[in-house]
Amino acid sequence: MATAHHPPTATGLDNVKLGFWTFIGSETLFFGSLISTYMVYKSASVTGPYPHEILNIPLTSMSTFVLLTSSLAMVLALNAVQRGSKAGALTWLAATAVFGMIFLGFQAYEFTHFVHEGLTIKTNIFGSAFFVLTGFHGAHVSVGVLWLLTLWVLTLRGKIGKQDALKVEIAGLYWHFVDVVWIAIFTLVYLIP
Amino acid sequence: MGVTHSEDTTAGHPKWRFYVMIGVILTVITAAEVAVFYIPALRGVLVPLLLVLSTGKFALVVMFFMHLRFDSPIFSAVFVAPLILAVFVIVGLIILFHVVPHGMGEIAY
């Protein structure tokens, strides 16, 4: 997707979008390495707390629902921008950011609870792998929330319109990627014993 | 989605009802994942079942919310190639540490 003043490219594709997909590919390898490290070491601790003693499935299920809902809100925000609906864009961008912040609230509660239960990043190898993996994911969500809030302000000021849909689409790609990473983490870290 | 200008920037993308339907399907699959986790009778097939459900969710988001289903195959290639490599790394390390006899799985920290 591009505007009329965009010069032709060798691939016939927008370079920004192609570059961002390449970045997402590199992020896939980054999270792949963190997930594999967790999978290898999660059951290698010699001292507790162990994963089955501390992971809270009902709480994490709720935060997963929240993040999935934020992904739906994000795609509806892009749809609104593409249709030229400023009110729709503002509503759905705000909804996405709010759902992202709720997810971060769940994660902050979980981390605090784990620390009170005696699990820190230094307690055992499970704690190290868990906090590094989910912490990096949370950092990505935080960046995404800041990005969304920036887009919301720009849209409010009339600086994001139908012609700037690519800017929202790129932010959407990032947000959905954060969501698919969580889909993998929820299954591999929380549900699989 | 090329550089050709189009006034209708939603061209080739579905309508909002379609996205809501995908969202509902994702919610149902997540509910199924959690339900499967708590059903003792499914303990034997828990891991493959969860992996199938999770892969389905992953594919739905990537294909429809990230629009790979409607975009150029080049975008799919630059994402799927590292994804396959990442899956090989994860599976390879799990086999090396937890499946191979006398492998590195004895290490404890």
C-alpha cells in the first residue's frame, strides 16, 4: 500500500512494508531463541518454585483473551483509517491501547505475585528463563502501547488520514506480531506441562 | 499490495464483519485450549491437541489480521522462512536436551 508520490520499487512492493516484514522475521528468530531456552531449562531447576506450583492458568487465560481482543480492535482501527473514518480510528486505536495496558497490568500483577512467592529472575533457571521471555514480550507490548498512543494523538490532530493508512498498517503488523508471540507463549509456557 | 496508487485503500481487504468473525473464532479456540487443559481424560493427547489449536490461532492472526492471505507472497516468504528456522531451533534443542539418551538433559541448575 502506498501513495501516488511513492517511486516505483524493484519488487513492486512498498519498501517500508517489506522492511518491516523483514524486521518481524528477525523478531521471530529472537523470540524463537528465548522460547527454546525456556523449553530446555524449565524443568532443570534444582530448587523451587517450579512451573506447575506457580503458574496461574485462569489469570493468564484472561490476559490472553484481552490481548486477542486488542488484536481485533487493531485490525478494526486500520479498517476505519482505510475507510477515512476518524471517529472509528480514534475509538479502535484507543481500545487497542487500553487492552494493551490491561494486559500489562495482568503481567505486572503476575510478576509481583511470583516475587512474593519467592520466584525472581535469580531464584533458579526456570525463573531466569521465564522472566527473560515474558519480560521481553512485555517490553514489546509496552513499545506497542506507546506507538498506538502516538498514532491516536496524530489522528486526533488530523495528521493521520486515509492517505496515511500504511502508518497504521505497520503499527498493526507490530501489534499482531506481539499477539502471535503471546499465542505461542501461552501454549508452550503455561498450558503444556 | 504494490506501489500502485488506489483511492480505495481497503481494496483487497475484508470488511469489518469478517474481522469480528475471526475474533470470535480466536476466542472460541482459546476457550477450547483452556478447557482441554482441565479435562483429565485428554491428558494423553494434551500436547498435540494444544499445539494444533495454538497453530490454528497463530495462522488465523497471521493470514487475516496481518493480511498475509491477501498480500504479496514476498511478505509471506520473509516471515515464514525465519519462522521455520525458529521452529527447527526449538524442536532441535528440545530433542537434544530432553529426548536424546544421555544427552544434555541431565544438567540441572
